[in-house]
Amino acid sequence: MKPINVGLLGIGTVGGGTYTVLTRNEAEITRRAGRPIRISVVADKNLELARQATQGAARLVDDAFSVVGDPEVDIVVELIGGVGVARDLVLKAIEHGKHVVTANKALLAKHGNEIFAAASAKGVMIGFEAAVAGGVPIIKALREGLTANRIQWIAGIINGTTNFILSEMRDKGLPFAEVLKEAQRLGYAEADPTFDVEGVDAAHKLTIMAAIAFGIPMQFDRAHIEGISQLEAEDIKYAEQLGYRIKLLGITKRKENGIELRVHPTLIPERRLIANVEGAMNAVLVQGDAVGATLYYGKGAGAEPTASAVIADLVDVARMQTADPEHRVPHLAFQPDALQDTPILPLAEVETSYYLRLRVDDQPGVLADITRILADQNISIDAMIQREPGENEPQTDIIMLTHLTREKQIEAAIVRIEALPVVKRKVIRLRLEELDK
Amino acid sequence: MKPINVGLLGIGTVGGGTYTVLTRNEAEITRRAGRPIRISVVADKNLELARQATQGAARLVDDAFSVVGDPEVDIVVELIGGVGVARDLVLKAIEHGKHVVTANKALLAKHGNEIFAAASAKGVMIGFEAAVAGGVPIIKALREGLTANRIQWIAGIINGTTNFILSEMRDKGLPFAEVLKEAQRLGYAEADPTFDVEGVDAAHKLTIMAAIAFGIPMQFDRAHIEGISQLEAEDIKYAEQLGYRIKLLGITKRKENGIELRVHPTLIPERRLIANVEGAMNAVLVQGDAVGATLYYGKGAGAEPTASAVIADLVDVARMQTADPEHRVPHLAFQPDALQDTPILPLAEVETSYYLRLRVDDQPGVLADITRILADQNISIDAMIQREPGENEPQTDIIMLTHLTREKQIEAAIVRIEALPVVKRKVIRLRLEELDK
């Protein structure tokens, strides 16, 4: 099937990530989209960088304006950033009838009204999932997933730099200035961090979310913006004594007489899930009148997480342009002829870690017998506790956590362990998942 | 604009919720969908119940089969449940060229392959957002939001009953049987709780997620299913000592030689966000190769949360059928001519709670002066701590949390407080949000 041709403007971090992911997952993405998505031309001032990133697989130009008018290009992906040239390019692309996908929150927060009006007039799509919370599909949730609801408010941790700094200030009790330096060293903060730490970036994203939640135009210049640079470590400590965490939240609320739109450090009860979002992660909490609270969490920045959102928009456009309008989004996510008959593994082949509890006689040599059996089955132990038996209690509990093991190995070990005379009841066996990668 | 006509099969909890939300949010939903969505006919064996729920605003019939063939009906919403009559009705509806929206996870997990094949052949849509995790738009995230990714695994708390029971067992140290009784009394568990507590319901939902994550057919009969009825309170306690929580997880993983598909109680590190999902809430953690981990959280059951998902599917169908294919999903979620010019409120009108820190002379009467000023501004105090001053330290800190207050009131109070001679530096003022409703 004819590929959909993408013109990529800017091949920096996110552009490079988009290229990498589209290439690596080409088969999977085509199975979902119904047709291949191909970056056919890349515009970047730095042609050498572009050459390295694309390894000669795409046409390279240094003039982005030639791409937005290129008749072969179906979708323009704008990853140049800023609100000057980027605005001109996006408007030109629309004028030429191109669909546009962008990660540029500043551009949309400031010039979104103009851009969306132009796009509506031309009948083209503007995808901007990547503009808010990186790879977290929060724009799709608001535009499509929660359409039944009167949205009441949104509260979001939508800037990773500031959340990283606040997490570190709390963890280590250090002042803002010191943690900022560490964040800069680690690459979590820019050399000039103003945009992030003063809340401007969060306000751009909040402005976009407020518009699609409440059906209002972008009104960035009416947002109240306060950052974290004045925040003192002492207040984080006092807040904690009172049961609260301090997060930089973007908050927008529907009130009777208007909409609140504000970014500022905020105390939130520590028992809320969003209060436990640490490091450079993002999370958005949305309150709808029917659904109640829903939360969306993930990486808010970085090459591939942001590319994930850019490509989701590209797939949306590709699906929109398939021949069969009723099948835009395939029932099972993949096109019906692209399903695979991958087998479900039998339980014996499942690989996980295990929690074992053994009721045993409290006597010497028991642990040696058990660990010998586990070693024979190639099962290695990650942690162990042994309950102190009560006075005159002849038996005790041994609890063990194993490293990754196959189910059939643990089953074999358990059969042998239960046959030991010192083991007094069936072994309790639970599975354990680290869920970290 | 011509309304889209819905035939509703079954007006129990979710059906009633769907009717209520569609009615209450009619204006908002129409602004998003581009045309009204109207329940034109309701089929229920209990006509009296149906009459009460719809208050005479829809045609009522007791024969659901007459609805699926009704030429006036555009979309059939199946909320009858079960896998017998529901299957016949859905297949008949498809045969008649109707789009179908269903919350029936058992039906899809068991007969999904047949149903989706029939729907593909007829060119109709099957919406099933409500089948997994209630109002949380996880189906949309998997089918559309994460299309760039090779999904590696999914781990979900997708049954509220069992999560409620596990939360209570841990909180109160009570055995399963006792907590189950409490859950039944509170309406969190059915009289016959087997389906929930033995993991069958979770396995239905997991089967559906695995299919759309990996592009495989539904294979419910190959799932390994283990519930929580055998779980002992002691193991929850031991797990906690080792830094883990026990949750009933649905887990599906892509391995080299196949797919793991399993539901069982699982230890997970307590520092993971998903380990802190308490009570009857649902959460799904998805690991994609590009985006990393993303998490989706919210109410997994109940009339209006489930209705939220049903209606989102209805809006998807309605948008799909608008005249202008490029504008299926409006840029700003609402149709361009349905935006509203709601004003952004000035900061002075913002209403929130406040954290105040005051550096004051450690002498009698200070607190009286300050609380008097707050009372004059109608600001009431929710909590207060006063730091014990060090030896020979003439000053101390007072920290206060206020109840809901308007920004202009707090500003006025701060001006007066800072004018007190006993107050030694600018008042630190942070905002506080409970984020609970």
C-alpha cells in the first residue's frame, strides 16, 4: 500500500527519536496504521547531523519552507520549536493543505487560535499530542476519552524539570539553588532554566489543556504563573509535617463565573496518588462529573517518549485516510489482516520472581536443606526473613523472595521441599513483579 | 443537525447511568460530537423500571431483538451482560448494519473473534471502552495513544472488588472471609462473589487488553487465572516487611516464544505508583518500548464512570459520521462553532486554601493578633503548628493552613499581618489543593 509521506522539520532530540522509533517499529506501526509511514524528507540547518540521524534513508534539505510546499509531502512534522519561524512554517503548511503534527506547546499556547482557525478553513488536521506531557496520551483522553463529561478541573505535574528539583529538595533537604545545579549537571535542567523553573513551560501546556477541556480559546496571556525558584526547603519540611507534598501544579478549574488558570507550587495531601509522582515524571489528574477522577502518568519529555506521541498523531492521520471510513481505528488496534497467531505460553514457561512462605520445625539444618533444593533447581534467593518463634513454639516461618525463575522450576522445588519431614504444611507460593522495565 | 439514534438494550445500573449522563450533559456532548446523541428506544424486560429511568422521554419495548433490527436506530448499546442472548443480539445488530457499543467483557473475551470478524465484514464499529477499567480510557490509549510502541507488557489492577478487599485486609489485618462480608455489605462485592474474587472478571479484561496490545486474537481459555480467596493476611504482612504490597494483577507480557497471560495475586514494590492504588479503584500500567511506562487510573465500575466510557464510544461513532472527514475529532475537542468565550478569572477571584509561614517574635499575644486579622477577613484556620524556638532564640515560625479562601482576602490579611511589629519578615504564602472532588 502507498506509504504516507512525512516531511520532518528539525532533527534534534525529538526529531531523531521520531526517526528512530518509526524505523525500529516500522512493521508494528504499519500493521496498526494500515499503510507505511515514511519520513521522505528532512529539513535541518545542520545537514551533517541530519545525515547521521537518517543514515541516508531520507532526502535532506536545509530550507524548511521547501518542505511545507512539497507536493509529495502528506504531513508536516514541526519540531523546530519557538514561535517565530515555526509559526510561519505551520501556517504555510496549512495553506498548502498539509496536515501538521507538532510538539510545540509555546506555539499553540500563543498562536493556537490563529493556527486552528486556518486549519479548520483548509480542512487539515493539527496533531499536538506531543505538546503536553510527552508520551502520555492526555490530549487524546481529553479530546476523545472523556467526551461524556463536564470537566470540572485539571491538575497536572506537567514539567519534569521542576518535579525532579522538588523531589530532590524533599529527599535531601537541600535548597533550590543547589538542586538546580545538580539538575543541570544531570541534563534535567537547561543552562538557562527560566522557562522551566518559573512555570512558563507548564503554563503553555496548561493553556492547551484548558482549551480542550472547556471548549474555550487559548488564553495564555491570562494565566497566573509562579515558579519554584523562591521555594524554601523549610516549607517542604513543614508541609510534610502536616501531611502534604509540594508540587508545581498547573491547575485549571471551571467556576460559576469563569475559568481559573494558574501555575504555582501547591501543597497536596500525601495520600493522593499524584503526590507520589517523583523525579522527572509527569502526571495529569482530570475531574469529570461522570467519571470522577482519572489520572494519566508517564514520561513527559525525552526523545522516544515524545516521539511516541508524535507518531500516534501520524497514525491517526494515516488511519483517517484509509479507504474504509468505518475502519479508521481497527477493532483490535491492528488491521484485521495483520493479526498474528502468537501462542499464549503455558504457565510452566512463565518467568517471574517468587515469594515463598514455609512453615518449618525450628531446628538446625532446615535452612541448609531448603536452600540446597533451590540451588539444585537453579533458583537464586533475593531476600529472606525468618520469624522469631515464640517461647516453646516448635515451629517457625521462613519467607523467601527469589530472583527470576521459571514456573516449572519453582514447582519442582516446591514438590521436593514439601517432602522434607521438617516442612509442616503446604508451601505458600506467590508471584512477584518488579514492574520496572 | 439530525441526531444520532441510539437503541439501548438494558437499563440497569450502567444503562441508567448512560441515560442520566447523556441527558444531563446533552449540550456539552453535542458541542463535542457535532450532533445530538439521543436514546430513541430502550429495551428492557422490566418496562416499569425503564419508564422510571427515562421518564417517558424514550420509546420502551420489552423485546430487544426488535431494537437491533429497527431501521431508525444507528447504534445499538448492549448492556444486558452475559454471553448468551447478548451474543445473539450483538451479532443480529451487526447483521443489520448497526454500530455496536458494549460494556460486556465476558462476551468479548469469549466471542470477540467471531464478533469482530462479523463487524469487519459488515463495516460497522464495535466500541468497547467500557469493557475494561470502567471510565478510564485505556482501550483508546492502547488502540490509538500508544500506536508508536512495541508494547512489552501490561499489568493492571482491573477488578475493584478484589482491590477493595486487599486494601482492607492490609489496613485492618483482617482475614479474607471477614473482609469479603464487609465488602458485600457495602455493595463492593456481589452475593456470589466468585467471578470477581477468583479472578475471572480480571481475566476477561486482560484478554481484551492483550489482544489489542499485541495484535493477537482473544484467547481467554488460555489464560492462567488465580484469585485472592486463598490469600492469608499473614502473607500481606510479611510482604510489607519486605517492602512489597500484594495486588491482584492481570499481567500480559510479550516473550520471545509467546505471550504470557495470567491473573494472580502479585507482590509489587511499594514505591511503585500502582502499588498505592487503594480501595475499589483501577489502574493499568503499560510498558512500551518508546514511551516507557505509562499509567492510567480511575474508577473501574459504577453507573456514571462506566457510562462515561459508553458515551465516549458513542461520540466516536457520531464524529466518524460527520460530513467533513478531516474534522472527525475537532482540534479543540469541541466543534469550532461551539467554542465559548468563558473568561479566565483574575487571580484575586481564585478560591483555594493557603499555607502561611510567619516569622514572629516569641512572645505572648502574637497569635491572638494574627488570628484576629484572619478572622476579620473571614479566613478560617484548618491546622496550625508552631516551631519550638531554640534556646535564646527570640523568634519562631508559625505555620497555618486555611480553609477555602479567596486570593484577595488572603492578600488583604497578609498586608495587615506584615504590618505588625512582631512579624519579622515577609509572610510565606503557598496555595493548597485537596484534589478530592
